[in-house]
Amino acid sequence: MEKFIRLDALVAPLDRANVDTDAIIPKQFLKSIHRSGFGPYLFDEWRYLDHGEPGMDCSKRPKNPDFVLNQPRYEGAQILLVRENFGCGSSREHAPWALLDYGFRALIGPSFADIFYNNCFKNGLLPIVLPTEEVDRLFRECEAMPGYRLVIDLPSQTITTPEGRVISFEIDPFRKECLLNGWDDIALTLRHADEIRRFEEAYRARHPYYFVEESAA
Amino acid sequence: MNAKTLYDKLWDAHLVRQEPDGTALIYIDRHLIHEVTSPQAFEGLRLAGRKPWRTASVVATADHNVPTDPGESEIRDPVSREQVVTLDQNIRAFGALRYFPFRDPRQGIVHVIGPESGATLPGMTVVCGDSHTSTHGAFACLAHGIGTSEVEHVLATQCLIQKKAKNMRVRVDGGLPPGVYAKDVILAIIGRIGTAGGTGHAIEFAGEAIRSLSMEGRMTVCNMAIEAGARVGMVAVDDKTIDYFRGKPLAPKGELWERAVDYWRTLVSDTDARFDREVVLDASTLKPQVTWGTSPEMVTDIEGRVPDPAAFADPVKRDAAERALAYMGLEPGTPITEIPVDQVFIGSCTNSRIEDLRAAAAVVRGRKKAPNVKRVLVVPGSGLVKKQAEEEGLHRIFLEAGFEWRDPGCSMCLAMNADRLEPGERCASTSNRNFEGRQGAGGRTHLVSPAMAAAAAIAGHFVDVRELLPASA
């Protein structure tokens, strides 16, 4: 996983609540057996005027001029401002993969759906939760000022606006460590392999009915 | 002081270790796998040179991409086929306790075959790379939908990294009136608390109305916990739970069965257990529900009308309602009963079990599909559900009404296979999500119970199923 320490980047505002993972990456693209290549299909049904299918050359497709990410001023944005309950619905990790592949490294919103939020951290995409009023203000500032950038500093847990306002955010300490170091969860957990094995033995003795087939085999 | 909720008990029973900040490893009993969210996880294992920790915890099936055309033995879409073939290869290479591949007689939707085979048992931790894994909570399981990185993590370590959620109880008191089903209960709950109402919580569904539901009905309720924002939904163990598993292929037998039952009986919240949040609904006032928008919380009952976005005080909600009505092609104030449908879908992990098919058949018996309805798909949740329905003659009722009787799979719930809506088509659907494009790009989905879907197929528009039910029902 790529480390996340500091990000100084252009911001794009996606002003809708309850953006679901079907909207982030529609189902026809879930047929891929790979982790990469989803970026061109991010928000496919909103971003293009035609119907997208896997393998299409997206550079030739008609773009929806009304969709925010198609506006030239947001080209190259790496921070996405979002509204409440972003990432609701399906557990598809293809959603954070698509956001990352497009170029986003951080999301800022008032709330995220649980599974999506969790999936972001597994991929080095930082979802930041701020109070609704603060998010409203960022939306207003971003829309009013072309070239609006934010500086996200993970070690100090702060966001700095162009005018120098500093906003603090909360993050789970374990997830912060993993992002700062780019740690692989599995390697971390396997450091406790002996403890897991001991637990498993005791658990199996207590609940043998969950291991029926194995004892029979 | 030691009173525990069901969730506390399940959590404690599986807690391997916990860091001071609350980050914990919980042990996973059952890992359900399907073709869409697993290929990258197996690939990750391969790249890192890791082996699965306990393949006997794995039960796999192909469900999302499979065709449901009767007797179709081939997956024509090459991309879909590759994903299913990849699952075949991964299971062959890594192993599993059971694999129900495409066209196995017991193949079906992962959340239907888990309980049906006894692969899901009360008290287990169950995970699957699928948000509707909450379904298994109906059996007092701690069941989480997970992402693909977590699928790989569970394969490699048999554990899930978790922080404990808050406890929430949704109590549904009173009895359900005729024509009101489990689906109406959960839609009404979502309408009440919203699609983020359960975020960060594990929901226990309790109360007389929940107790009165069959195991199938409880699965429907828990299935849509995620649509209320909760990764976990649960119902405590009672006699119905235990009776459900008698004789199931993977359930314990003999003395082990007795031991298991003794333990399962403890899987209830203690009477003085504390919940961080409680919501109470009265079932006796519920009416059949119909969604009107593009989020499951955009729901009303069959006597209602499409709302006017201007009536929403919250600007974010007003904006969402405006967008939803534009997408759905609906005018504010339209009575729900005046909305015509183009297609009807009866199926999905929410409503494709035998009881759902019986409820639909009871409405359809002796009637015909309305001429304006282009297509009605009835898609059983598994090969075994299909077989049982045919033994009961339900398929003949559907076929005589002009419905299609299909083979099992996820089908038009998410339209990854060929079953889908055309742009602008409107569907009465027993599935779980009415998101934009969910059932096909531009498709318009209204979520309803199987009986209400069947009624809409007969009338050609939404109609109060209570008017169509036999008087004795």
C-alpha cells in the first residue's frame, strides 16, 4: 500500500448526498479480475453521455459537460469533497480502487458508509470526516475560488486552506500508523499468528460443532 | 453490570486480541466466497506467497454473473465467464469445504445457500465480500460484509481487524397485519431511521413482530440492515432458529448437535442489557411499502403519493428528492397506485426463498400478467429452492400467469448478467437497492415485497396487495 503523509492538491466538489458504490463504479466493470484500470470508468453513468462497457476507449466517449469532474478547473484534482453517507451500498472495493486509479488520494465529507470507509484505508485512500458546517464551508470556498487547493498533513491531523485556516481532524491511531507507514495489514496480523493458533485450539475445544467436517476428514 | 447484548456475546466469543485503542482481531468461522470480490484476493495471496489459514472455513459459489435462462449451460459474456472460471481455478488451487459451481444442483445466491446447507450456523462469525452478508445475522450470527482486501486478510489469517460497533436495537412490537411482510417491516425501518441510521452500529431486530417471522422473513430483515447503514443485523436464537437447522447437511449431528443447541440457546440479549440506541415501531400500523426514489429511505406506503421535494426542510434532502424524481420520471403528488410498471423482478438475496415464492404465488394463482407488463422474472435463490417450488407446483402458477421461471442467481438485482432493465423502464422489484442504474443503466427500480411485486405484475401498476389476497389470508 502507498504511504500517505502529506498531500497538497487541487480539490473537486461532488455535491450530492448518499453517493452509492454503484454510482462510483457501475456493476459492468466489476467483472474485471484485476485491481487496476477502473479510473476511466469512475462515476461512469454521470461522467459520460453514452453507456460504458469494460474495455471501451474512454478518450473517445462523449463526456457529460454538466458533471463536475469534466469541468477543466477540476482537472487533476486529488481531493474530493463529498456529502453525507458517501460510499453507501455494495461492499465492492472496486469503488476505492476506481477513485485511486482516477487520481484521488483523499476524500473529505461529513460521513461515510462503514464498509467503504474501511476499504479506503486498506488502499491508502484517506477519508476525512469533518462536521457538516465545516464541509459546507469548504464546498462554498472551493466553488468560489478556481484552483482551490488544500494541504492535508496526516502526522499533525490538519487541513490547511489557501487562506491559511487550519482545520483539525480525527483519525483512528491504528489506521493512521498504517497509512503513514504503508503497512500491509496481513503482515501485521501474522505477527500474532501464534496467538491466533492458540485461540483457535481453545475455541475448537469449546465449540467442536463448528469443526465437524474437519474432524471427520 | 455484566448483562450483555447478543452482539456483545458474539464479539466476546470470537475476540482473539484487542489493542488498547480498541482495534481487535476477531476469529472467523465461515468465509463465504463468490466470483466478483474474490479474484484479487486470491491473486494477492499468490503474489505474497501466502497460504489460506483454514480452507475448511470456505464455502464458495458463483452467483452474480451466472445466466438464469432456464437450462442455459454456458456463460456467453466472455468477461463474466472469465470471472466464474477464475473462481473455479482458485477453489481448485486453494481448496474449500464446499463449492457449488455454476450448474451444480445446489448452486445459488451465496446468502441463500449458506443457511440452506447448514454452512451458516448460529453463533458463527460469517464474512463474505458482499454487503448483504448481514442476512446471516437472522441466525444469531455475527455476519459482516467485507471488502476484497479483507477477503484476502481472512483467507490468510482467519481473522478480521475490527473495532467494536455500538449496540442498537430495533424493536418491532405488535402483530403484522395481513398483506404486510418482512420486506415491508425493513423498508419501514429504513424509512424511519434513514440509510445512514445504523452507521457504526450492530442492529439487533427484536419484538413480537420479528419473533413472529419465519427464518426466511428474518433473513429478509437482516439482509437489508446494510441499507440502514449497519454492517451487522441480528435476531436472537429461539426454537425456530434451532428447528431450521435440524437435518441440514453441514449441521452437527448426535451428541454434538445437543452440545451446539445448549450453546445456541444462550445467544440472546440479557434482559437488562443496555443498548446505545433503541428504535421502536408498531407493526400493527404498517401497510405495504413501495419506494419512490433512488435510495431505500425514499419510501412510502401503497396508500401514499410521490412526495413534493419542496416539502423537505433539509436542503440536501430536497436536492436528493428532486434528482430522484427526475431520474425516476415521477411527478410530485402522483398516487403510488397510479404508477405503471414495465417489468417485475421476484428474486435476489432479499426475497428469493421458498416463502417468498409462496407469497407471490398466492397472489398470482389463477390470474394473468397485465398486457402492459413486458416481462416478469421469477428467479429462485438456489437450485434447492427451485426444486422445492416445483414440487409444490408454484412454477406452474407463475408460468400460467405469463411469468418466466428462471434458474438461480443474483440476476436483475444488480444486472451483472444479461437480466437487466432498458433505459427508462420501470420495475417492481423484490431486491434491496433502488440506486440509479442498479438494475440496468437508466432503469427505474421500486422496491416492494414479493406479494406486492406479484400484484403489480397482475394489475400492470402498483396496487394494494391486501385487495387481492384471499379473504382467509
